[in-house]
Amino acid sequence: MKLFPVYALNAITITKAEGARVYDEQGTSYLDFYGGHAVISVGHRHPHWVKRIEDQLGKIAFYSNSIHMPIQDELANALGRISGKTDYQLFLCNSGAEANENAFKLASFHTGRKKIVAFKKSFHGRTSLAVSATDNPALIAPVNETSNVTFLPFNDEAALQEYFKTDGHLTAAVITEGIQGVGGIQVATPGFLKLIRKLCDQSNALMIADGIQCGYGRSGHFFSHDYAGVNADLYTTAKGMGNGFPVAGVLIHPNIKATVGMLGTTFGGNPLACAAALGVIEVMEKENLIPHARDAGNYLFEQLRTLPVIQNVRGMGLMIGFDLPESHKNLRKQLLDEFKIFTGEAKPNTVRLLPTLTITRAEIDELLSALRTLTQGTQR
């Protein structure tokens, strides 16, 4: 048997990782400004995170959700504390797509409606309804096609208001990333997020804040939506939640009532996943990683703006993107080949920076030095 080839792969085999660095078979060190797609939140193999998992393995790794597991309550309390959403409820699952699927179901159960509003360049996952709310037709199989999702322009308040005039009463939820990741690091304006909240309230629809990539402290706020001063009805989270261990969740407003059997998962919230997630929160709190993400990101942002060639620097915290002219479309490959630095991308020529929240000033300067070398002698 061979693997089903659905990924575009770099010809690199990573065998070890620590902090903000990964190492290949020959022991070559790579600086990781990609974070496995924004997954690595507290650094590769953080000692406390590793110990949390090891300690749990010595007790029990898995049982189904047919029993009470106190570690789930412990995680819910810790997540409420660090996010500030202490009165919300938590449903645990395995991935960002699964979290968004369950958020859509909850919104539909709660409102009795079918319609979902999503936005251009959004990415919400690859499962059934999540992929239908993702603005990429190439990912949508015929079985996923539905008339229940409407895509509106991102940050377009007039288009949103016009939609709600006619279809607000049919709408179960509006879902938006606070910062679009796959869409190229596009930041939702505070006014746009506030208008979503207002129109949802007026129409009795629910606001879903997709924090899969842009949440968990990466923006310098726990949820990137927080900077707008609004509360969503449902928050979805994954990626940085487990620092590489598969775990995800939906934070659910107390007004949304549960009934036995309305949601379910086999592996979601298993003891090992909860231990990994608790390890992440404990490191974030002890090392003050949310304010660090904000400060480190501000420094990186301002330094990037001084570099030639680099255009349209944008983002928040340690979720930053910038554009390249066609003349420098290979810069990301050069960073990897010549300087051993991993970065992310968005088509056509956007570079995405998604490092661990523990990234140091020296490691940021290493990236900046490489960028200066690759862009020297050219004009913005």
C-alpha cells in the first residue's frame, strides 16, 4: 500500500523538533515560522506539555464519553479562565472542521433555520458543511453542494446589511474568521464584527467566531475577535489548542441549551487530549504568552515595513502576512533553501508568518536578516 498523494510536499524529512526549530535526518536546523500551519503554540516539545502527556499516559489515555471525566471539567475551567468566557459551555471534539460542523448544527438546532452566511476567501474546513462554507469551489465535491450557504464580501458592511434586509429571518448563523488565514491574513475590521453582532441580534441569528487558526492567543488576544469588543454566540477552536495533539472545541453561549444526544464524538475530550490542552494553557499562563505574542508581533510588524520589496504588511500579533511582487515570487522558497526558514503562503504571492508564541527576539531577527539579504539592493 502507498499513501494517497493529496499534499504538495517539500523534499525534507523532519525527525526532531524543539522550541522554534525543527531538524531533518542529517541534523540540519530549520527555523519554524510556519508552526505546522499555526498549530505550534507553546513551542515544539515544550517540557511542561510533554510531561503533562506523559503523566496522563501513566494513568489512562482513552475512554469514551459514556463516563464522567474530571479532566474535561478541569479543561473547561482553565479555558474559561484564560479566554474570559467563564459562563460559556464547552463541547470537545478533534479538529477545526469538526468544531465548525458542530457549531453549524448548534446554530440550526437553536434557531430552527438552515441558512449560513460566510465570506469571500473564507476557510472553515473540509468536512461536509464546513467545506460548503469555505470559499474554494475546488474543494467542494458534488455531495457537498448546498443552497444553504451565502458568500458575501469580507469587511463589506453595506452588502451584509442588504443581505439581512431580505434573508435575515431565514439565517441560522454568520461565521467569520477574525483574521482570515488561508485567505491571506485579512483582518476583520472592528466595525464589521460589531455589525455582524448587531444584525444577528436583530434577526435572532447566531454569530460564530471561527478561531481555529487566528485564536488561542495568536493575535495578541485570546480570540482575535476580542479586539472588536463583541462576544460571539459560538467560538470554535483547534490548532494551537493542543500544540500538535488533535483536540478542538466549541465554546457555547449559556443561552444555548443542550439535550442529550444532540452532539457526539468518540475521541473528542479523551483524557490524553485534555492533558495536552491543559499543558498548553498552563504554559501560556505561566510564560505570559498572549502579551508576548502581541509585543513580539508588533516588533516583527514594524521591522517588516522597513524592508524593500515587501508590500502590504498586515495582521495582528504573531499572525502576519505580506505580499511580494512577481519579481520576488520565489522568496519563500529561497528562505527555505538558502536560510533554512519555514514560512506559510497564500496564493498568489503572499507569505504568512505563524510562529510559535514563544518565539524570541533573536529568532525574529534571524528571519529579518534573511529577508534583508534577499531584498537588498531593490526598492519597495
